[in-house]
Amino acid sequence: MTNKPLTDQPIRPLSLPFLRLRVLTLIRAKRKEFERFVKFLVVGTIGFVVDTGTLNLLVLAFHYNTDIQRLIAKSISFSLAIISNFTWNHFWTYPDSRSKPMHHKLAQFSLVSVIGLGINLLIFGTLSGLLIARFGLAWGTNLAQACAVIVVLFWNFFANRFWTYSDVS
């Protein structure tokens, strides 16, 4: 199977057709890895709902309004998301990862997640005060949450893929 250009025009690097062709080529070459990443995103979306739902419940319904209370709320919400994400990733995203004992993978996943939590709290703690001052409590909290989640998503995927689930080819 050969990759044919999408047009007869030469494709320039960094042009939209070039980038699209490059992404499609990578997806074809690493189809299984791409499928894992998509599953990881679905699991992450579930974790995001658990995380953000819990965070909003604590901040908005239980009035965790001070900086330290928001960080405590964020730690609780993130921890619940870790439990959800490990379970889904173990049984759905990486069902072929069975050479390591489950408790070893859980320990590795938890360590990656704790480092991710540190990154998340650093980003969330830095941005939430600034964004709340500009956009209000609800919007500011959730914008800071979204920024933290996007960064930590990539940390979690690559660290878990190449360490926790290193037994998967």
C-alpha cells in the first residue's frame, strides 16, 4: 500500500495538507497505539467527569472557596478519578497487559498519577486564583481545571504506556 499525495501540487512542510498526510501516515503505521490512545481519551473523559463533578460539588455546593479548600477539593476529586481511570484502563484500554501482577501495575499507575497530581495542583493552584479574579468562581475554577487536565493527560498517557503497561507490544 502506497501513500499517494492528496493533490498534484507539491506539498510544503507545515502546510495543512502536509500535516494531515503526516497524521494519517502515523495513524496507519501505529494503528494499535492510536486505538489505545483513543480508549485512553475515553477513559480520561470519564475520569474528567468524575474529577470535575466532584470538584464542582465541593467548591460550589459545599463552599470550598478559599485557596487551600479548593486545593483539598481538587485532591479529593483527582483521587477519585485515579481509581476510576485505573479500573477502566486495566480492563479495557490494556486488556493484553497481564504479565505484571495487578498490584504492581496499580502501584506504578498510582505513582504516575501522584506525579500527575503534583503537576495538576501546580497548574491549578497557579491559574485558579488568576482566573477566578477575572471570570468568577465557577468559570475560573473550571478553566483552571481544564488547563491542568490537558497537560496531565499527556503526562499520564506516555508515563503509563511506557512504564506501567510496558509489557504490551
